[in-house]
Amino acid sequence: MKVVADESVDKQIVDRVRTGGYDVLYIAELDPGMDDRAVLAKSRESRAVLLTSDKDFGELVFRQQLLHSGIVLIRLPGLEPAAKAEVVARAFEQHAAEFELGFAVLTERSLRIRQRI
């Protein structure tokens, strides 16, 4: 599975997802400051799941109805980057196939996936 990680995602998360065997394109390494619409388009064109901590992507997908190839919104406030990385890696290990189907919100205690209609 391909993943595009928005620059809002901690580097430790990106590194940990990569060690899990995923092909991760990290916007902070590719083109820092890239506009959210361009990031969403990049992930869609790459047929990659978008990994982000930026709630603005919900606006783009639900209100503006822009197309996507799956989004995982990380909501892990207060956790150290290493702990966040483990939570995200565990979610990918257990639910990666489901991420391609919709918009997921990952918290420390839950994972909610809203399927595409």
C-alpha cells in the first residue's frame, strides 16, 4: 500500500510506518508548504492513503466533496511522538485495507472509519 504523509505528521510516525513495509511519500521531504488541495490531489493521483493530523482535509472531503483515495486523520494530543508512532503503526497493521475505503479518525482509544458512499 502507498501512503502520502502530510507535513503535519511527525517524522517518527513516517519512519515507523515505513519500517512496517509501507511505501510512504512524506510531503515535508518532497515539497514543504504544499497546499492541502495539492496534497490531496497527490495522494489521489498516487492511489495512496493520505495520513494527516490536519483537520482541514475533512473540510475538503466532506464539505467541498473533493475525491480521495482514503484518509487517516491522526488525533493523538498529549502523546510523545514515539508513542504516536506505535499507535499509528498498530492501526496500519490491523486496518490498512479499510483505510482505502474511506475517512478514518484515529485516537488513542478508538478508530472510526467513515466509508465512502
